[in-house]
Amino acid sequence: MIDRLATRLAAAALRLPPARTRRVTLSRDIPVRVRDGVPLRTDHYAPDLPDTPTVLIRTPYGRGGPMRLLGRIVAERGYHVVIQSCRGTFGSGGTFAPLVHEREDGFDTLDWLRRQPWWSGAFGMFGASYQGFVQWALAADAGEELRAMVAVATASGTRDSTYAGESFALDTVLTWAELLQAQTVPWLARQWELKRGQPRLVAALAHLPLAEADRVATGVTVPFFQEWLRHHTPDADYWRTRVFGDRIAEVHAPVAMVSGWHDIFLPAQLRDFVALRAAGVRPRLTVGPWTHGSPGLLLAALRDGLDHLDEHLAGRRPGPRTGTGPTTPVRVHVGGAGGGWRDLPDWPPPSVPIPWHLHPDGGLSPAAPVPSAPDGFHYDPADPTPSLGGPLLVAQRAGPVDNRPVEARPDVLTFTSVPLDVPVEVIGPVRAEIHLRSELSHLDVFVRLCDVDRRGRSWNVCDGLVRVAPDRFPADATGVVRVPVETWPTAHRFAAGHRLRVQVSGGAHPRYARNPGTGEPLGAAVTLRAGWREVLHDPQCPSAVVLPIMPPVTQLSVGRKNPS
């Protein structure tokens, strides 16, 4: 009775489509045995409707609480819902090893579904983050029975976000390892740790060597954390069986993708969208002003996901859109003043790439670079440039924030335009090209684009980091290294009177592991070397950020003097 009441209240609050039935039977803790005999604990929500398709959700985060509410909400709308705990989590047998067993365990679970008397011969999958990884693990082998997928803040390229720019996403990986370990401790102990501000995790993020950070954060050695530190090179065999993007062209089921501009998996998810389109599939894409796990993202995923399942799994004619989902293939939320939701024909949309060059005296402009002396800063990994907002695992710390505190540091260069005469709308991939000299051959380059409002507040829009090593970016005869930096894509409108700002610095810790400057192995490095570096911005070395400007392209301000 309590579950049914909570479901009705939640559905009303979320303005979901009407339920098709209120009679749902829950069977809990079903032991689904996979090929090696391991039982995977599974809950089944069965509506009292005939010939009903199935929605499969496989998760390492438990089947109670929000998942139970989700299971009943979806079941009441006319689906058998099967929620299964991944191997080694919440009563399922075996040991949880991220990405290792998901393809085989998923296929064996599908085989179990086919033997059930209520199986209709069609199913869909739904889930966010790791729940999306397990969808991609199974999707290419599921055949014609897979009719729809709802992939939320996730990607098939599971390695990409861990080693963005060939650095190491320390905050994401260590925070996730701590979260998984916290699922095994009593609830009260976990609440006390959260109330204290997670001091062990904070200490671990600052600890060296990184190979000891998992024990500092959790009290135990976390096998996958150790493996991800060891197998970090792009050609590591370790990842060949743990990424699922190599078979994305074999996935023919319609996919609805939902993400946020400040989500940790966004670049990889957009690559999935482009790959599916190239394979002749017509996925749907919604990208909003959300962070990983933010309530707005999850609400949009539920609304859009139910629409998608109704249309492609149940074969029902979609009614009026209840969420923010696209009526065209792509719908994005444009941030900034005067933005809002836009329907687009594809991703990326047609745009004009315009370089905004770095200029002397901290200027930023589309005008050609002029002869000028470089700007320099000293980076010290013992006092690493901190990360502030942006794409982070924890929603409460992520997203746009005022960057003035970090911009005031001497190890951050800023380049700022004059106030805009007209709005500038940027939608699509953003990239930068930075020319620099460094007294160290091992370093990181972090580039961030910000929107400076009329009050002088500097709001981060998108950013990216690249790890530089001698064999990856060789210096020329004058010692200059040209570093291409792919940032997160964006959709943002810079209002008239606002200014564009580009930050260039040597890191963003602890979002990315600091570069020790020595070339030591990722997990073992303890020696920290500080060094000076120069950013060049003359005609021979035209450092710039390239923005996809939406047409019509207007005459842009070209001031070169920093007005701040």
C-alpha cells in the first residue's frame, strides 16, 4: 500500500502519463543463475496486463529505494520490469569487477527472460551511468528482441572519460570507488561520514602515491582502482574487453540519449550519437543544463525514456510530449542569457568555426594575432591549480560556478574579450590550440572557456585538459610545443555586454590527477617538480580557442586590450 501511494504521488509530482494499471505484483530476490553458476539477485514487477514487453535494468547500486519506485512507475505504464543487481553487489554472488562480466551476465539474463511464461519476445533497456554501460555491453548481441534503449549520462566508450586527454580522472574514479565501498557499510555510519564532509576521501584525493589513495579513502585496497592506475596507456590490452564502442554499428535498436552539458560522460556519449547516425540508425538526443546525477537530468530521463519506450517497445502512438525530449532528432538547452531549448536537425549542427585568438595584455579576439611577447606562469604540483565546478561525479559540486577565486591565482592565465556588441551563440564541439614552451617536458595544459557577466562574475562554460609528454607532442627547433585541446562540447549564448574569457593553466586538481612533472608512472609518482612555462600568441604561434558560432555570423568585437 505504501509503495502504491508513493508511486501515485511521485507520478503526479513528475507529471507523468497516466498509469495503464495499478495492479503490479513484485517478486523479490529471484536468483537468476548465469553460466558459471553465480546467482544474480533480481526483482520482477509484473503488471496485470496481457502480452506485455519487458524493461531490463541491471545496476550495481541496489534494488531498493529509488529503484523500487522506478520499477513500479514503469510497470504501471504497461511493462514487465526486471531490476537485477550486478555481480558482487546487493546480494548477487561473485565479485564486482567493473565492466568484466556485464556482457556475459547480461546475455545470460536475457536467456533467462526468454524462458519466462510472461515473456512477450520484446524488451528494452533503461539506465543511467554504469546502468548504461551494461546496456552497451549487451546491445550488440541482443538481436531483434531488443526494441529500445534509454541511455542516460553514459557511453559505450568506457575508457574515454577515465583518461580524458590521457590524464587520469582522479576525482571521478576515486569518488566512485569510495561510493561503491560505502554501499557495504551500515547506513548510520555512512551518514556520519557524509556529515563530516568525507574527510578520508578528501585526504585521499591529495595523497601520493596514488596507488595508496584507495586505501586512504576506503580502508581497503580496491582492485579496479589499482588496475586503472597500471593500465592507463591508450594501447593497453586490459581495456580491449572492457569497452563496447567497437560494436556500436551492430546495434540497430532505437536509442534515446539524455545527458547534461556538465556531465562527465558527455563527449563520449555524443561520439556514440554520431557513430549511430553514421551506421544508419536514428537515435534521439536531449542535452540539458544538467550535471551527472542532478534531479533535472533524472526527471528528463524518466519522461523522455517513457515516451521512447511507449513508441518503440510498446508500439503506442506517442501523445503530447510530457518532457523536454526532442521532436526532431536533437534537442539541446542553450545556456546563458536569452538561451532556452532548441530543436536541431542533427549533432553537431551546422556552424561556422571561428578562432578567438589570445592577444597580449590578456586580450581575446577573433582578430589575427599580433607580434607579442609570450605570457608565462609557474606551475607547482605541490600546490596544484584547483578544479572548480565543471563536469564532476558529485552533482552538488559540479556545473557552472564563479571562477574568480581560481582566476586570481598566479598560475592561471586569463584572456578576456571586450564587452560584446551583439550576442554570440556557440553550439557544438569546442577546441583550442595552445603554443607553449616549458622547462619541463612532462606537463598538463588545461583550457577553460568562461562567460563574464556585467558584474564581473566568470562562469565556466566548457573546458578540457591534455597531458603532454615528449613522445606525444614533440617540441620544434625553438622548443615550442603545439598542444591541441578538445574541450567538452557546449551550447551557450554569450549575451550583449558580456565578455568571453579563456583560462590557460597547468591543471585542475583533483578533477584530474596532478602531473608531477617527472614522467614517473601514474600510480607510483611521489617526486614533484615545479616549472615555468610560456604561452605564445604571435602570428607564428597563434594560440586560440575555436568556437562553433551559429549563423548568421555577425560582426564581432575585435578589441585587443584586456578590459578587466
